[in-house]
Amino acid sequence: MAPGGKTKPALTGVPETLLGTVLSKAVDATSPSPILRDTWAAEMLTKIDYDFNRLEVPGWMQAWAVLRSRDFDRWTSEFLDLHAHSPNGATVLHVACGLDTRALRLRQYFSRMPLRWIDVDLPDVVKLRRELVPDPLVNGNGSTYEMQALSATEAGWYRDIPADRPTVIVIEGLSMYLAEEEMRGLVHGLVDHFRQGQHQHGHLIFDATNSFVLAAQGWLKPIVKSGSRFNWGLDNPLSIEAWAEGLTLREELLLTGRPLIKELPWTIRLQYAMAASLPWFYDFQRMMRYSF
């Protein structure tokens, strides 16, 4: 515990970038017209002993994190609404959850259905999460919430999770840090496992950057400052369908084409408009929803 009762995170490399995500959501939550309304992130900001200026997260990247989480919340909600009356309920598996509070933002589903929610991240991240993020309140209808401390690239870590109900897998802000073969192995393993016991379909939700950003990442200050590195870029979301049997692209969203952009400050809207006009940059950040 740092002076003043604050928590001092011991994160470096890729895990350190999650602090920039917390900052992004906190800035949004305290803005006049918040998009995500993550008040827990704003509260976390007051409890963390860290120089948030260190990562130099620009406004357009802050908006990127907020819009992505808003879309992932919507997709997760739509899946849970679809299976609200399933006898066994549903499972949400959030891989590389960081300090995200999706389980709190969507906490109403714990009382609507038997919901199994599992947040997964590295041990140091889970330790920090236990100190900063409250668990959602779970009632007695069969709903459960748990955290698992492990690396998403560990072989077969998901095999102990029952594949007994419809499952939505959310992989947020991770793919670009993995090698392509690591991401392929993760997707194949998860989809293959959760298809085994599926009586109804599952969804896979994740985001990716493109190959241009991969080549030009040196101008992304948070990546440079944290000492992390992008290792994979995706230019054709349909190519992912070959990674696992039954995997089908259902929807793709480009950050530069989101209707929510109109709610951003004009300076950021202008930057996104400029990005959308460049053939190598208009799809620099994409979000995909697949069924399996």
C-alpha cells in the first residue's frame, strides 16, 4: 500500500497499458456527456498511486478504449438477452479483463438468469483487481462470479470450465500483443472446447488493429512508454473463420465509422474523420463478433 492508503501497481510491459485504459474510462465518466459511464473507473483513479501522465495517452486513444468497451457491452448484453430463458443460463468468459468493470456494468443479468461469469488475467493483474474492483453482487439463482489468474496463452487453461451452456467469449485489447500463432491457438482452443457441449450457439468477440499500425506503432506513445509491442495485425476478419470449425463472422465494426463518434469532442471527431479518409488507416481498429 502506497502513502495515503493508495494502491501502487507493480505492472510493466503489456499489463501496464491497462492503466491507460482505466484513465480513458475515468475521463469519459467525468465528462459532461459520458459514453460508457464507468463510474468505477473514475473511483479507481483516485485509489491508484501512479503517474497517469507517464503513458501519454492521447484523446483519440482514450476514445478508442471507451467506444470499444461500449460496443463490447452491447454485444455481450445482446447475447445474454438472447439466452435469458435458457434452462442453464449462460457463461461470460472475459479474457484479459484487466481492471474492466463489465461484470458491474452488466450486473443486472446476475439476477435475471443463472449466469456464470469468469474474468481472466495474469496473476499480478488479478491481484491488483482484487484490491480495486468490487465483485458484483450475486444472488441465489445459480449465478456465480470468479476470477482466474493465469496467462491466456497457457495451453488448455479453459478445459476445466464446463461447456454446459451458451457461452460468449470476450477478448478485449489482447490480440495485437500476441503473435498470430498464439492468437490462432487461443481462438481454436476456446471455440473447440465450448462447441463440445453447446445446445445453443456461442459468440466470440474480440478487437484487432491492422498491419499498418503494426508497422507504425513507434508513434503510439503508450506502447513505447510501457515497453510493450504490437505483434499481430488483422486485415481480413473473414480469414479468422478458418481458425476453428463453425466459426462465422456475424458483424464487424470499424472505429472510424461508429455512429457514437458524433458524441465525442469535435477535435477527436476531426482526427477520426481524417483517419477514415486514409486507405491504410480507416480500419486501424476493428471489432468483430463471430458465432460458433
